[in-house]
Amino acid sequence: MTLGLIIILICCGILTNLMSALFGIGGGVLMVPALHTLFPELPIQMISATSLTIVVGTAIINLISFYKQKILINIKSMLFWSLGMIVGVQLGFESSFYVADILIISVFIVTLTVLAIRTFLHKSAKSSTDNGQSHDYWRGFFFCTFGGSVAGLTGIGGGSIMAPLIGQLPSVQTKQIATYSNYMMLIGGLGSLYGYLTKTPQFYLLNSWQIGYVNFSIVAIVVGSSFVTSFFSMKLKGMLKPELTKKLLGIILLVIAIYMLLLQFIQH
């Protein structure tokens, strides 16, 4: 990799950490278009696997900070929802080998657009009763299975899908969304990592460290720069109001969807 590419990846790591800490979306939504632009020769499955591995690294960094802030969540629900994400991610990743690249990218664009619109239209709800939490327990599982399948197929990361979806569950408070999604990105990503590492790719990026479909040279650069900026990200998170955070999330998702759409026209 050239020095220019390394500098761009460092910038991606900084932005990835900001997005993960502020919105709980993991940064995969940023890394997929970035890797697609920087390394157009990479197979879409390798981009997806590398992106999701980066998400695992940034999630670990953020969860350390969330633990220090003592943001409480329902551990039982989180673990159950994470199981749904693991199943979904693996199904999505395996399906990607039988689906045309243009269809995968189309799913990416449509998913981000729909979630951006949902984020703009959704209004925060008050915390629910125990009966509502029981209902959310199963609804959250199906949300995460769906989110995981799209994440595994496209490499979005899951958080960008599930942060808006989880935010619509009455039992989840706005301040808990990032914590829930980062836990699930970590558990779901680790649960699916074996599949990425054990498959033999037909393409290897020169002068880089790669195992299976995961390029760890890219992962190390992005996660390393993400770690350096984690303290600043958490400070900024405490300064932003929840409603402003949701609006910014919707704008970011929509901008990235438009960028990927334009990129397809440029490349073809």
C-alpha cells in the first residue's frame, strides 16, 4: 500500500470511531464505500469481511468507554439479540457468494435510504412496562436477525441497520442505543469471524497481511487510528443532544447511499 492510501485509511479510522461512538453504527457503513473506492479490485466478499472485522475492533474500543460511563442495558436481551445477529450475519455472508455484486450493492443503497427515512420520521417513545419489554425481546431478535443478514451480505456492519431498528423498541432508551449496538456488533462479529478466516479467496492484496477474506493490514491501520481518537469521540458524544444525534445519523446514511449510487454510474 502507498503512503497516500495509508493516510486515507487513518482518516477513515478517525471517522469510523466518531460514527460508532456517536451513533452506534460501527463504521461499516463508511468502510464499505471507502474500501470499494480505494481498492476497486477487491471482491465484494473481501470488502464485507474486512469491514465487519474493523467494526469488531472499534466496538471493543467504544465498549470500554461505555463501561466507564456506567450506561446500563438489559444483558439478557442483548445476548438474545446478538444470537439473532450471528445467525443473520453468517446467512448473509454465505449468500453473498451466490448473488451478483450489483444486487448486493443495490441492497446496500436501498437499506441505507430506508433507514435514513425511518430515522427522520421516527419519534422517541417513553420506556415501556415489563410486558412491553417481553414483546421487544422477540421483536428485537427478529430485527437483529434481519440486520445481521443484510450486514453479512453487504458488509454494512449491522450497527447502521440495528441502531435505527433498536431505537424503535419502546424498552430501549436513546442513550442506550449505541451501547446495545456496539455489544451486538462485537458478539455478532466474533461469532462470524471463523467463517471469514477459513474460506480461501481467489484474490490477495499485494504487500499486505491477509487471512482468508480478512485483510488485517487494513484492519490494523483503521482500528489503530480509531483507538487514538476514542477519547475525543466520547467527549463529543456527551455534548450532543439525542434528537440532534438522530438527525445527523439520518443525514449521514442518506449521503452515503447517494454516494454509492453515484459511484456505480461513474464506474460503469
